Amino acid sequence: MKKMVLALMCLVLLTSCGKAGNVESVEENVTPQQTEEATSSEKAPTTEESEAVDDDSLIDTDLSQILDISECDTFTQIVDKVLEPGMGYTNEKIGDTDALLVCGGAYDNMDGNMAAIDSTIYIYDKDGVPTCLGFVSSHGTAYPLAAKDGILYVAIYHGISTYTITNGELIETEAAWTEYDENGNETYYYSKDGGDATQVDSVDTQTALEEKYADATILNFDVISE
């Protein structure tokens, strides 16, 4: 069972490339691991570093529901014509695919980066047209999105998941996490390539993913100004 909100939404609206389109209901794959604070890792910053953006921002929002890119032919047009002040963007290669990552809001991570916990991911489809591929959200500003060697790292509730893009699809390649019962007893889980979760004997797999996350590079988003 996946542990992230992953909404594969590619809304084609009838209006032109404007600031905001009509919100349509879409099918979501909602997972329970999204609801509480993620596990500790070497990247955990101080309280000041964890300070979130303004409450009225669009942080942690799947922007494909509100942005109309139907008349945009390039990533540059999305940035120049569609994104609203306060939103952020960055270009990143995920797998072998060039992607535009757009966040609802970014924050100063106190390490030289304007970091984000959410990203709506756009790629060029087989016809060279920008399309929304999906949405990921890391759990809490202490654990911003990071990437290394084509792998996108996302913190989940008491764990880590990783993503890549293969054949035009966003794939959760690995996820490892810990669940606790009412007595505080730990149970460890692992899933691979989007498959079902299986119980594992130790926290070692999760620890290994956390170490990879700690070694990855925090994504730096350029923020759209007023």
C-alpha cells in the first residue's frame, strides 16, 4: 500500500493558458501514510529552518487542479504565463526524463535553498506537449523534496519513498516505513516498484533509504514574484 498522495491528473481545460482554470473532480489514490510527521533523518533542520510558508499559500496543493496549461507549448510558457506569485518551479531530470516541478509555495531552508515539500510534476508527452504526470508531497518542512541520480526522495509518515519516471509514468520505486501500535511497538514495512507492502524483520531497509535521502540534494525552487 502506497504511503503518499499521488494524483495522476492531467486536466485539459477549454479555456486558454490563463492563471487558474475551473476545478474538476479527479480520481485520487490516497494513502494513510500522509497524515503525520515523517521519521527523523540527518537532514532535519532546527525549528527556525522548519518554519512553514504563510497559512494562505498553496503549499501542499496539487496545482494541476487549478492551473490551465492547455495552451502552453513549453515549460517556459507554463512558468511565464500560468504560475502565480508565490509558486515555485525547478527543472530536474527524474529517471531519464526532463521534468518541470512546480510547488504551491517555497520556504527558506537556511542552507541556500528555497525548498518545498510539494511538487506537481510536468513532462513533455510523446507528442512534445507539456502534460501533468502526477503530484508528490513530503511530510513536513523539516523534510523537503530532494533528488540524486535521477531519483526523487519524498519523506512519508515515519519513512521514506523514492520515485522515478519510466515510460512517461511516475513510479514509486521504493518505500520503507515504521508503524506503531498503541503500546509503541514497531512494525516495519517495505514496498518496491509500486507493489503491495510487505512486513520486514528490521528497520535496516528504512535506515538505508534515509541515508540516501540525507545524501541527496535539496531541490531549490525559483519563486514567482509579484
